[in-house]
Amino acid sequence: MTGAGPVSRGSAVQATLSFLEGEGGKGLVGDVLARIGAEERGRIQDVGATDEAPYPLVVALWRAADEVLGPTAPDWMERAGAWSIQSYGQQLYGGILRKASPEEFLTQSVSLFRLYYHPGDMEVVERSEGHAVLRLVGFEAMDPLFCRRQTGGLTRAIEIAGGTAARVRHVRCELEGDAFCEWDLRWD
């Protein structure tokens, strides 16, 4: 299903569609998909959870959803990222998410990011008790929606790993002229 270029796991597509259905039923899903060309729409509908999907196709889905939801639900993408980790993330990668502590989750040898997207990774560049900074390396976000999805997903991942009162902020963004994207994670 993929060609050259960045790819995403199909579960990112399916989780987005599932989130949309939960927000507004099949009618909302239909409204979003109607904003995407017929060929892309068919590819989106055919992707399986463990398939690889061209990342630009996933971004097209997110942009269409943002056109529909963004004006009335500005935090939809953060919530969709959290939903993705809560639902498909735990189903597919529960052992990676359910750890004794957020520190153990962040420092394990298996990268949750690389299970969803490639090339690239999220690297811990700073760490202290109840705090970490993650940097995106080797992956082009292409759209601020990606950064927002990561914010929501990281918040939920920290909670699943045992962090309470998780707070995640996207503090640097290559799409805004920074050299890279970074997220500041804090928890109790």
C-alpha cells in the first residue's frame, strides 16, 4: 500500500475514523470523507490496522476532519490522539504502554512512535522526576494537526503508564520555524 515517503500505521486511520464516529456517528464520518477525493477515500476505507498507509493520505484525512470539526471543536485533534492511544494503542501495544511508571515507558527500548510512523522517532532529550522533554527526529510533521495529535496521544500514554495529572505542551515546532518539534511532559 505504500510507495516512497513517510508512512503511518493503518491504526492511525482507523482510530481517527472511530473517533469521528464516536463524536458524530456515521454522518460525521461521511461528511469528512466527502471532502476527500474518491481515490483517496477508497484507500482510507480499505486500510487495515496493521497496514502501512502513506503519511500524506493520513494527513488528508486529518485535514478533512479539521475542516468539519475545527470550527466547533477546536480541541478535537488532541482528543483524537488520546482516543487513538486509549483504544487502538492499548489493543495493539498494551505491553509498551502499561508500565510501572512514565519513566519506564519513556526509556524502554521499544519506541511507540516507530510502531505508528516511520521514518523517525521521538527521543527523550531531558528527563527528571515527573518531567521529560521529547524531540521528534527524522520525521516531517507536514501539518500542525500531527503535533496536536501527538500532544493528546502523549498525554494519554503518560496516564496509562501511571502518571497522574499529566500535562503535555508542544513547546517547539519545526512548522513554526524551530529546528525541530519538542514536547514538554509533566506528571505527578
